[in-house]
Amino acid sequence: MSGEPWTPGNWSWVTEFIILGFPHVQGVQAYLFVLLLLIYVTTVLGNLLIFLVVRLDPRLHTPMYHFVSALSLLELGYTAATIPKMLLNLLSEEKTISFSGCLLQIYFFHSLGAAECYLLTAMAYDRYLAICQPLHYPTLMTPALCARIAVGCWLGGLAGPVAEISLVSRLPFCGPNHIQHIFCDFPPVLSLACTDTSVNVLVDFIINSCKILATFLLILSSYVQIIRTVLRIPSVAGKTKAFSTCASHLTVVLIFYGSILFMYVRLKKSYSLDYDRALAVIYSVLTPFLNPFIYSLRNKDIKEALRRQLRGQGYCDEGGEGRPSVRPT
């Protein structure tokens, strides 16, 4: 907040912001651009591949993979909210974004991030039903229920940041206009307002605490029940199979929540600029980038479905060794 009290007319109104990004990498911006571009292209292609494989392979039309495909589709929008603008800023000298554009970026980033929290919670509940109530699972987790849950996650996410955006849009921004972050976000934008933002910080903390902590605790409680059930399975093979169905999801949860908990569930606006930037890279760039590898490299069903799709297109032989198949003419 500016040191001089704000009154109408004593400052000029800010109509755009300058996103500073990583100010200490001036000499290597071209290399950083190439690296980020490769990560983004890989993220888009990887998540799109998983989405298409699940949609095209009838054997993967199960609740678990329905949620996996929904997560992949969600990651496409989640990364599109920030990474293209980050790439543009690495090549541009001005690095500007309009006030309305900044609010839109915050809205879509937080709404899709909230939808991911809800979807990861739904995936944990799905695993709980599959492992802890296997006999009732087919009747409880029906395709219609899966579709309603996925739609509910999207709608809940889209409604999430409306109150916070509304409060920020009413704040006076009268200079400086340099955002000390890699994209527009609530904490760095609030620090530029030239009036008291304690109400905004409190509302932001309450909403994020309810949204992030509540979903994380629900996921945690699901896994507590899963672990208890798995430990009662007599055979080692049975325990291994049960745990393997949760490994990918649990890995994504730990990476995603491990960063957003430290970033958003706090009353201080910021700890250190470098700290915030590093966390932002983890949950906005690395997590969506790693998801396709986690769900494909660790998941035998998706790998086999991919081989079936490639064989169907004539790119693999029947043994799945990756050699072109020869079809009789």
C-alpha cells in the first residue's frame, strides 16, 4: 500500500500493470523462453493425449478414468490462463497487461485452480468407494453421477473467485503499477492498491482456507480409510494392486497441495518475492507438466490403451514393440 493516503484527484488512475516476472534473468530470457515453450507444448500435448486416449478407448470408460480425462482437460485451461502471457512477456520489453486483463487472468487462474481442488477431491472419493466398498461401487459411482460430479467441479470453480474479484475491482490503484510476480495474482495486485486492503486479505484468506483446507482434509480422510482397508487385505499382491490404483492421484495431490497451501493459506501478503515466484512456478507450470507423465508412465491401463490406439492406426505391431505393422493389401 502506498505511504500517502489516497484521495480522489491526488493520484492518476492505473489502467495497466507491468508484470516484472523474473527480473534477475535478463541475460537468459531467450533460453528461459525456449524452456518454458517446450514445457508448455509438452503439457498441452500430454494432457490432450490422455484426454483423447480415455475418450476413444471403451475399456477406459470407467469412473476413475472419466475423472482423469476431466483433469487433463482442466489442466489445458489452467495453463492457458497464465503461460501464454508469461511467454509473451519474456519476448516483450513492455510486459504490460490491462487492468481488466489482469482481473480476467486472476479469475480464470483461480476458478480453474479451485475446480482442480474439487476434482482431486472427487477422485479421492472415487478411490475410497472402489477400495473400501467394492461390492457397492458399480451402483454408487454410476456414469450419470460421474458426469454430475465433473460438471459440479467446473461450476463450483467458476463461481469461487467472484467475490474476491468483485472486491479487487473496486480498489483504487494509483501507482506504482509494477507487479512483482510472474503473472497477475491476488497477493501482488493487492500490494499495489493505494488504500487499506485488510478486508481483501481477510476475505482471500477465509475463502482459500475453506476451499483448499477443506478439500485437502477430505482427500486426507479418504486416504486414511483407504489405508486402513488395504492393511486388512491378507495378500501382499492384493495390497500392492490396491495401492497402485491410488499412487498417481496421491502423487499429483502432494505436488499440487504442497505448493498452494504455502502460497494461499496465510494472512501475510507475501513472505519474499523469490519464494512466491518459486511456488508459483511449481503449481502453475510444473504440476500440469508432470501430470501426463505421472498418469501415463505409472499407469499400465493408459499405456496399454495408447498401444491399442497406435496399433489401430498402424503405428505398432501386435506385440506393442513400436514397429510399424504391415497390413496385407
